[in-house]
Amino acid sequence: MAHLLLRGAKQLLTLRGPRGVRRGVALRELGIITDGSVLVRDGRIVEVGSTRRIENLKEARDAIEIFADGRILVPGFVDASLSLKVETDESNGGKSFHKRKSIINFHEGSLGLLRACLQHGTLTADVKASGGERYRSLDLPALRKLADIGSNPISTVRTWHVGHTPESQADENLLSILATLDRRRLIHFIEFSGESGHAIDLQLLSRVVDSNIGIKLAWPGGLEDELLRCLQQFCPAAVYCPAPIFLTAEETAVLAASSSIAVLGAGKEVFEGPISRIGRDLVDAGAAVALSSGYDSSSAASFSMQMSISLAVVRLGLTVEEAFSAATINAAYAAGCGDRIGSIEIGKKADMLLLNASDYRDVPNQFGVNHVDMVIRDGNVVLNRTRWKAMTS
């Protein structure tokens, strides 16, 4: 297979650095190469560097070339939390009510959403699915449909959101669902709710620990002692904060002292609520911070990670550099795949975006604009809004 050469990016944001999630000052290191190029073969990155060096390599001589023409090249965005529910909230005449989707409509709606995510630069998403509190029996069919979608149009990490579970009776239904999901390998993670006052069934937790399924925590806010208990009990890979503006200084300190990644959802609460310093406070305290769109199908917030970067800068206190790191490399680690994606480095998957901007700081400043000109996924051009055409023999 011929090499692919992405050539002449005005700014190439590699996000290269030490292995592992980024904290503190490391969040501001984007590994920028001015006039940079990337060489790809078989879906993997084989060389990264200045255009002068890369174009003189033997492997680049017969490569298929894509000219960046002064635009910026960045890693594909990773959405660390995209929530899809069979249950939706609707209103009529000022009254709100819950409505159940059919599984077919759930499948079609999910597929359409993931296609829209691709168009806005999200190449991997941690997709959290559930039937909702009223339709728990639909958890398994919903996750089966997501598994059917697989990795097309984007790569998905499937998470079963169970919320809080009753401590009594060991809820045999949940145990049965978990056994099926584990046996059929339909999920990668299970997410519990750390809502104060709701204890997690220890039998269910024990079954998860004995499997190869990772654990995540949804933390809506509460007492720092409760958060500490949840972190010690679960040892979650990531802690999703759907309303980060409500975190206290004590909760921030507990998260910063843990190995878990704090995922900030830049969704409805952030957009409509007051400006917060929680992102700034978490980073300054030494926490590992990742970004998500905060999209929830029941509230229909934005699914654009470009919008999330803007909101993180304007309303959560992150710098532009920190927001980019949180939306790429750290979000990739929160999704459990930071060793394969999230940065433009030799050996990683060639998941990249050519953005129609001359400087990365234009992305959050030009609020609401879709800057995506080209999407390269696994080394293949899957979205092209430029005039570039592949050469044909």
C-alpha cells in the first residue's frame, strides 16, 4: 500500500509527550511543529516532523500527497462521554413527560448522531447507553444495537450506564444483564452513579471486578467523603462530572489526589449556568482532566467537541492549550485507548483532522464554527470538504 503524506501544515499539533495521562503544566504542551508533515502507511503514523525533513525521506517520494496549504493538522477529537437513552424527556403544553423510543428508532438515531459527530471532528467516542430508569429491560437491546453499529462511522467505546442500584436483593436482573454483556463482549465499561444516599450493590460490583470490564463513575456532586468512598470502592478509570460547576473545593482536592481522570461535560449545565472556575481549579490542583461534549439524548445538548473546547475556555477556566489536550490525548485515556489514539506520534493510528484555521487558537475564538475540512481515519480520507482529489492511475 502506498504511503500517504500530509504536507505543509502551518501548525501541526502532535500532542506528543510522555506516555500516560497529562496533568498540570503537561496539559499545555501541544508539541507544535511549524510547517509540519505526517507520513502514514497501513493506517499507522510512520514519521512526524518538519516538512523539509519528511519530504526528503525515501518513503515520501512516491506517497499520495495531501497539501495542508497553511491550515492546521490536529489529532482526531475524542468525546469522553456521549449518552444515548431509549427514554427521552418531552414536553407538551408546559407539562413534561417521558417517552420510550423503539429500538429501531434508537438505532437509526444513534447512527445519525455518530455521523454528525464525524462531520464535526469526533473520531472516537465513549458511548454510554441505557434504557433509562423506567426501561431497564431495554439496556441489553440498546447496547446490542450499538455493537451492531461497531466502528463505522466512528470508533466507539461502549459503556453500560446502570446509575445507582439497590443494595438489597442483589437485583438479579442486573446481574443477568451483566453476565450476557460480558459473555458477548458488548461493553468495555460499566458506569455507576455516585449519587449520595444510593449504595452500590456489592455483588454486582464484585461480578464486574471479576470480569474484564472497566469501571467508571458518574458524580453529580455531593459530600467529599462520599466521593472518596466511591473512588476507593470502585477505583474508576474516569469520573464523569455532568454538572462540574457544582463541584466543591473539597471534591476537587479528592479528585486531584486520585488516579482517576475527571471528565468535564461541556453540556447544557455549562452552557446555561454561570461561569465556573472548576476546570482551572482541577488543573491547578493537579487533577487529570478530560473533556466531553456532555451530549445526552434526553436533553439534546451539543455533540461538537469544537464547541466543547470553546465552552471549556470561556466558561470552565481552561486555557486553549489545556482544552485541546483534554479533548484529545486525555479524553483518549479516559476512553481507555490513549495508547492508540489522541496524539500524532509514530506507531499510533492515523486519526487526524485538517482544520480550516491558520492558528489553533482560532478554534475556540470562532464560536460555533465547524472548522473541519478533512477527516483522516485509520489513514483513509473519510470526509473531504477541500478541492483535493486522490490521483488515479
